[in-house]
Amino acid sequence: MMKYQRETYSKRYSNWKKVFFNHTRMLQCYNCQKDLKESYVCSSNRRKVRCLDCAEKHKIIPNIPEECR
């Protein structure tokens, strides 16, 4: 099995809001339908996953963390 370098940054804002790097799952942004594979995502309740731009625009997170830019 080949190992690859993983991004390590993740931040939990509450029990249901978390920013993390999506490595393998085929996810789409709940708002703009953008493909989120190999990118930072914001997960929230009811399996709503958003790109960081939409999460900031809809005030899910206060701002995009510096580590994710």
C-alpha cells in the first residue's frame, strides 16, 4: 500500500461544525455543488458539507482559518 502525505489541520467549532481536509470521499458542496475531493471542507449537521467559501458566506464559520488558505 502506498502512503501519501496528508494535510493535518482540522478545527472543531462546536459538536456539529468542523473544518477538515477531505482526502477520499466524493462530496459536493451543499450550496454551490462544487466537487470537494482533496480540499478543505466544513461539515455541519444533517450531513450538509460545504466548501469554505460558502460556509463563510452563509455564516457557518466566522472566517476561513489561515491554515486552510
